[in-house]
Amino acid sequence: MHKPNRIHKISTPITASEIRNLRPGDPLEITGKIFCGRDAVLPKIVTLIETGELDKLGVDFQGSVIFHTAVSPAGIGPTTSNKIEIESSIPMLSKIGVRIHLGKGSVGPDTVKALKRYHSVFAITPPVSALFSDKIVSRRIAAFPEEGMEALYEIAVKDFPAIIASAHGETIFSK
């Protein structure tokens, strides 16, 4: 298995060449805008993609990061990415340009294949949720305000920590 030798510092929007350099186990720090969404909004976004109505959101997902979380006054922390509503959104969101899906837990073999096909990766967060609040520079609701803390948020972050879990058809989880 690949042995990481340095922290990859990545800024959004993320290019395909940056993704090509990432391997499972690599630590990274993300700076820029990250979208936050989970089971309440990700299926809604997929429906908008499927119906050709994504432009209604006024959100550009090209080169983006989606963090599987809600945003509350208490802060942010990952939710389990292999929930059906979340994991089933990963292929379609990757297809439209999301480069990093960020959450916790593992994703299934079909998702790993879809990530490879669309040149995207899945990263997990280290177990330091309290640290995340210090990394947020700003936040705003990007879509679905009726979902409250589970709305689609756009946050600006600096040096947000993550670890690549699945990339290029490989994963840190058991094969």
C-alpha cells in the first residue's frame, strides 16, 4: 500500500490533476469553499440534476468538495457517508464535477468504481470534530433553507483536515 509522505494542501476549485496525485491514506488540508449537505438535501440535488434543473440553485459544483454534515450553532461534524441517501448521490455529484466527497465511514465497491470513473475521491475526517469550527472562515445557506441546519451550506475554510479513503479504484478499507 502507498505510504503518504506529506500533507497535500488543496484549494477549491480542485483540478483533475490534483486528484490524480492523491492516494488512499494521504492526508490533506482543504482551503476554500466547501458545500455541506447530507441526507435531507443531497437527494434533492440529484433530482435537480436528473431533471435538468440544477441551474435553479445557482451553485457551481465544478471542482468542489461536499462535506456530509449539517451546520449547527454548535459546529459541524461528519455524518455517516454510506447512508443510502448520501452514498447514492456520490456518483451523480461526481459526474457534475464534485471532486472530493468528505464524510465518515466506508463506501461500497460500486461507489469506489464511480469515484474512479468520474475522477473524484472520498475522504474521511480525522476524529477531531471540535477542531472544525476553528477552520471555518465564513458560512451561508446556498439552497434549501427550509431544511434548517440540514440545508445546503457553503462554508469557507482554511486548512480543513481530511484523509483520502478511496481514490482511483483503491480504498483504505478491506477489499
